[in-house]
Amino acid sequence: YHYSNTGRIIGKGPMRNNLKHGVWTYYYTSGVRSLEEYYENNKRLSMICYDKNGRRVTSDCLPDRDARYGNGISDWNNYISGEVSRGAGRLYLDQAGGDVVVTFAIDTTGEVTDINIEKGSNTQLDNYAYQIIKRSLKWQPAKSHNQFIKVYRRQRISFKTMRK
């Protein structure tokens, strides 16, 4: 059995020699099954996905998928570097370059939430890094066991020193 931190059953299935073996069933918070996977010696051989009403679905049937911005990591990197370039001209920094580390979450709808400056450089850069993350477009949310989940990210944003 797999339990959530609140004690709710997330999934259950048989083990043989400490390996998943047989049918494993996972559940939505409502208790309706979300996914069935068939394992032999910890290797997933097949799976069946279900919607929140318990009906079998064939589209977008994925057990696990990370959150994704646009078409992937290159779109995210292009967004960050583009925003840093645009902002640097407006900020007109004088020996104030540095790195800012921002943590944030992508919720089950793909919205960016819980933005925090983990490591700052200076107030102006910290605020701008915060705004870069806050203004980002909606993400494709992560999935685990055919359910959307909230995930956390850490992003380092580097600002190069500019002189007047």
C-alpha cells in the first residue's frame, strides 16, 4: 500500500521478492481508480488509465510526466534569457550583476505559485527575477499515476554586470 501524508491510500498492489508483481491500482483523492498497471518483477508491462468518473480513457494515458513549459526545456531557457536581456537594459545596473535563485511551484492546473527568492543578489535583481518567474506563461502540469500533481522547481537566473 502507498499512502498520502494524510493517510489516504494512493495505490496498492502485490510484491514478490520486494518487487512490484501483478496488478497495481492507483486512486484519485475521491477514491475512484485513476490507473491500473501490470508488473512483472518491477517492470511495467501494461497500463489502463481512468478519468475522474472511473471511465477508461485512451488519450493522454501516461503514468508519469514532468511539468513542461511550451515545447520543453529550450522554450523555458529562451524565455528566461529573453527576459534577462530585456530587463538588463531597463535596470541599467552598475556593478550589480549576480545570480538569483528562485524556487516556485507548478500547480495541478499549470499555474506558477509559491514563488520565493532562495538566494538573492540585490533587491533590484531579486525583484526582477521574481517578476520573470511570475510572468511566465502557463505550464503543462506534471502527472503521476495518471493524476495531475503539484511540483517544485528551482531556477538560477544570472545577471551580468553592466556599467553606466
